[in-house]
Amino acid sequence: MKTGDFNVGNREISDAVIRRLPRYYRFLGELKDSGTERISSKELSEIMNVTASQIRQDLNNFGGFGQQGYGYNVELLYKEIGRILGLTKMHNLILIGAGNLGQALAGYVNFEKRGFIMRGIFDINDKLFGEYIRNIPIMSINQMEQFIKENNIDMAVIAIPKSAAVEVAKKLVDCNIKAIWNFSHIDLDVPAGVVVENVHLSESLMRLSYAMNTEKYGKEK
Amino acid sequence: MKTGDFNVGNREISDAVIRRLPRYYRFLGELKDSGTERISSKELSEIMNVTASQIRQDLNNFGGFGQQGYGYNVELLYKEIGRILGLTKMHNLILIGAGNLGQALAGYVNFEKRGFIMRGIFDINDKLFGEYIRNIPIMSINQMEQFIKENNIDMAVIAIPKSAAVEVAKKLVDCNIKAIWNFSHIDLDVPAGVVVENVHLSESLMRLSYAMNTEKYGKEK
DNA sequence: TAGATTGTTAATCGATTAACAATC
DNA sequence: TAGATTGTTAATCGATTAACAATC
């Protein structure tokens, strides 16, 4: 097992488990802030509305963080999950697309709390070049490749229309970007070793639409 | 079976299926736009990178839209999925929070294509009152309840800090809002009959962080 | 020590995939 | 008609829940 490899043994950790980790992290953070020192899987399960069994199973993918008869130390567990999620490392990132959504993302300071530092913003609109959002310069997309190399960038946020996203993603991969946070409504095709996390807002809206639609006329409970 | 109730028989349709519907819709829309008339589950499975079996199983939750020996008519299937997702209906919605993210969401015109019309924006910052984003007026949060009643609003987008989100959600529920698209980093607790769809960007970022972290040091494939 | 609660194994449940008869 | 492909049943796989011995 190499450094940074958290799963006990070498089993593959299921996506379902990983999807739940940030939520555990959020609740533990709140408990920590409220001064709670210890918590049992049972208590946490009631707060989070999941089963205690699931909590214990999930955590034991990564190690035995609890203690029989006591439960879990909140601060320790919070820190461990943070480490598992990679939040203790720093990453330099860039944003592509200074439209509405891009500007909102650039203005979102909470990234930095998690170790993600936005270094540059790229767009095709030359009216924006030279401007800044929170000290982050907006530059021409033509300068992107050079900037990535010179600034040790390993992650990119894509917030441009889908017609341009595929080409930009290709360039990013060529520049050895390791992670793409994709807000464009398209599935990006990247080689192994590059990770993509999609935020498809329109799909989220459609799910809400479905739920509204079936709730209204659905069978009574 | 009542109008608007799409599931065949009366089985509960699993969340896993529903989460895939918008993606089918997106791919079918692209196929339709490119002039493709018919497609088999096999062909679609190759484009979408899923199994043909899963596609057929998923669709047959809602009805037999295909034809043996032929496959599926793209335009018909696209329309059916749109209907299932409730995209043929109109909804009036409001936005709470005219910060960076809220402004980005207000500027996002694609909602309207799906039948979601933003009628008003509410904030606590009095410097914004009287301003407009795309003809949508920004008003005081104090006017919200009256506005909802007078404008037949059935959905709200919450894009405010989590400290204020719980209270606003409570007010919305009292005003008979049926759906909440929640961008605040908190789990909203709403009564049965009200649906919530969460977009937790920070959790998405953490998942990307996890993937980066394990990819780098992970076992070679 | 007795009580509490974990870590872990076993049982159950649900979702995905495979197979194939029905049928266009 | 023969070939293709669906709709659907059966088999498999994986995830969740339950149970309990280990142990703090």
C-alpha cells in the first residue's frame, strides 16, 4: 500500500461509499464546531438519517477509527475523512469561461478552505482581458497552455458552452491537467489518469421536474 | 393509474433509473438534432457507454416505446422521456439570493426551454431592490410571501448562505411551494408533498479531490 | 466488572446483466 | 419469410442491513 492510499487492504471502494463521504465530513464539521467531542454511529445515524450499520461499514473501508464502548472521536474522524478526501493537499487550478456561472465560481471563496487555489481565468471575450475577479486575472484562452505549465496547475474548471468544451478538454489533457470539474452539458472523454467530475445543472433540474410531476399526481402515501 | 403517472403498473421507480433519465434525454436530443430517425438499444448503449439491457429495462419501467426488429423511434422516445420528466408543463419559479451564484442562475436562459420561468428574485441587500436581471425584478425578501401567492409560484431556487436557508425554506413551505432547488450547503427538512433537489457544489468538489488523490497514488491499471 | 459500541461476518434486499421467447 | 431487436424473465452481482463476538 502506497502513501495516500487509504483503502484498507486493496479492495476497490465503491462509488456509493465515496459519494457519502463529503456528507459525513459536513456533519462531523458541524458537530466539531458545536463542541461535540464523541459520537456513536447510532447517534450520528439519527442526525444524518441513515443506518448506523452503513456508517460503520463505510468508515471501515478506510480503517478502524472508532473504539468499542466509546464511539468515534469527532475531531479525529473529521480530520481523517478530510485526509481521505485529499483536502489536506494544495491544488492550483484555473477556470475556463468567465460567463455568469464562471464568475460565480471564481467568486466562491470556499474553495480555498479546501486547498483549491484559483490562479487564472481564461475566456475568448477580449473585453475581459486584463480584468480581475478577486485578484484572479482574466486572460485570453490562447495563453492558457503556457500558463498551465508555468504555474503548476493540476486542475481546471470548465464553464463554457458545450460546443467549445471538447476542444478545451483535449488541450487541458495535453497540458497534463489531472482533474476537470466540468459544468458543460457534455460527457468529456479523457484518458486514464485524468479524472472528471460533472455538474450538470440541467439534469439536476430535470430530476426536480420529475419529482414535482410524480408527486402531484402520484399515489397518496 | 392517474394522468401524469407514467410508471407502468404501480411499482415504485428506483432513484437509480430516474437519475439516468436526463442523460437519455440529452443523448436522444442530440441524435434527433443530427437527423437520426431510429436507434436500437445496442447502438444507443455504445454511444452512451452503458449496457443495452439497462436501457431496455429502464425504458420499460414507463412503457414499451420500442418495436421488435426495428428499435426505437428517436423523436418519439425523446418526446416520451420529456413528458415523463415533466418538461411539457410550465412552472413559475422564484430565486432567493442574488449573490454570485444566484445571478448566474438567473442569467441561465436554458431553464425556459424546459418550462421553468423565473418570475422574481429576492434578497436582503436593499441596494439591489428595483434592479433587474434579464427583466426579472429583484425585490426585498419581505415581499416574497405576497409575491408567491399573487404569481402562482410553485418552485423556488435557494442560493443563500446556509444560516438563512432553513428559515427561508420554512416560509416557502408555508406558502405552498411544491419544489425547492437547493444550492445551500445544508439538508433542508420539508414535509411530504414538497420535493427538494440539492446541488451541493462543495461535495462535488470533494469527490473530485478524492478521485485526484487516489488516482495519483493508486494502483496502476 | 458491566455496559456500550465497535468491527466484521452473515443475511437480505435491490439493481444490473444475461438470456431468450415474442413479434415486428 | 428470415433477421433483427424488443420486452421480460431468470441469473448474477453488489450494496445495505442485521446480528453478534470482540473489546474498550
